[in-house]
Amino acid sequence: MDLAPGAAARDRLRRRIEARIDALPVLPATFTRLMALDPGAEDYHERLVAIVEESPTFAARVMSAANSAESAPRATIATVRAAVTRIGSLRTVELVAAHAVAMVFVPREPWEKAIWRHAVLTATAARMMAARARDRHLMPDEVYLAGLLHDIGRFIMLAEVPDLAQQLEEGRWASAQELAVAERGLTGTTHMELGAEALRRWRLPETLVLVARDHHDPEPAATSTRVGKLVALVRFADAAMRPASLPGSAGLAEADDHFIAQALVGKLPPFVFATEAELAQLVRLAAAEGEAVCGALGIGETLTALA
């Protein structure tokens, strides 16, 4: 039975969902200030500490991560400066960025949290794969944000039409393109189009907009371009992290290294250099690191509420 609405109803629904973009709250100022930091600057660490210290919410998240069992400090970390030093500047930026965006779209239901977990794990995997590319033009912070924000359109659908969004999330699609067709049939738009427009309204870099728009494009930009490489990294990370993120899947813990490598080796971007064994190890490490961030955010397997 075809549950898709008629053309007129679908058009009204599309306009309603797109109107949600106009009503989006601005991203926390902390997020935009983080994006303005230059990782190569001599005072990068000092400026990062100052930004985190100014926000009690973000400071609490960073302190919690530094004092977690996963970080295993010998003594309690009592200052933001010590916390940033403990977990590192890169993980601090990733943790604060993820929390800042999650404050706009707060996940409550388990399947909503699973979508956020997938975003965080995808971001982590994309950043780790970029390190294997040995391309100085691929900045870790930008690659991470591209992965973190690539599915932001799914949250816009979720906020405006939760029942339809859940119906789409629970569908078993043979490919990302099949999901896009289903989205357009039900809502008149796709999460890629919505995500790109939302990032543009937030005045984020055009590279992030294009990744959100093109990460499921069957004919993406050539990987000889910087944008094309970002898209390819996020596409691969999206596929690599899906088994570890979605409820009801077998997950990486049940899959052996050979299975992981065979399932993903054909999707590896041509500019990323890794053997099958290295690929399996990277995927597992990315999942573990991503889960650590999710745990600090309160959206890990324990499904703790996000404050």
C-alpha cells in the first residue's frame, strides 16, 4: 500500500518542514568561536581553554570527560586547563562542537539518540581516515565538523514531522539513494537538501554545506578537489560507522576484522592509504573513540539524558 501523500499535500508538508529552518535557533556563540580558532597559532591552546572556561555547560562536559574512567586520571582533574591538557585540544574541540549542535536538536528517544551517535561516530571516523590521506589541505577540525553535520537535515525532519521521520528511519533501504527517494515521496524534500539549507542559514563554510548536500549523491564531486575529498571521507565514514550506531544491528563487536575489511575496502576513497588490517583497526578505533565522546555527551549506550 502506497502511504505517500498526494502532490498538493506533499508540497504543503515540504513548505512546513522548510519553514522549520527559518525558526532554527542560532548555534551557541561558543561553536562559532571554536570555528574561528587557528590550530596552527601559537596561542591556540590558551584561547581554547579561555573559550571553554567562559561556558559552565561546556566546561562541565570537558571536566567530566577528563575525569572519566576512559581517561583514567591518577588524581581528580580540578581545572579546565588541566582537563583540556588531559584529553587534548582536538578531543576538547570535538566534544564542545558536538554538544553545541546537540543543544539545538536535543535527542530524547533512543532512536533519536542513535542518530546523534551515528553523527558523532561518523565525524570521528572521517577525521581518522583523513589522517591516512596525508593531505595537508584536509584540516582535522573541518573534517570532523563535516561528519558531525552531514545528517543535520534528519533532525529538521525529526523536529517538524517526528512520525514520518521515524517511519523513514525504521525503513530498510537498500541504498542511500533509495532512502532519498522515500524521503521525497513522503515529504517533498530530502534530508540532504534540508541540511545544506540549514548550514547555509547558519552561515557555516560552503564546504560544509556541500558535504551535507552531496554526501549521498550517486555522482559526487571528483576526489581531486578538496570538497570532493571531504564528501568522499564522510560517505565512507557514514558507511563504516552505521553498523556500530543503529539499534538492532549486529555491530562491530560481533564482526571479525576480515568481514569489516571486505565490506568496506571497495568503498575506501582512493586518496586514503590503508591495508585491510589497518582499515579494520581504524574502524574499530574510530567507533571506540566516538563512543567515548557519546558517553561524555550522555548519548551513549546507557541512553543517559542530554542536559
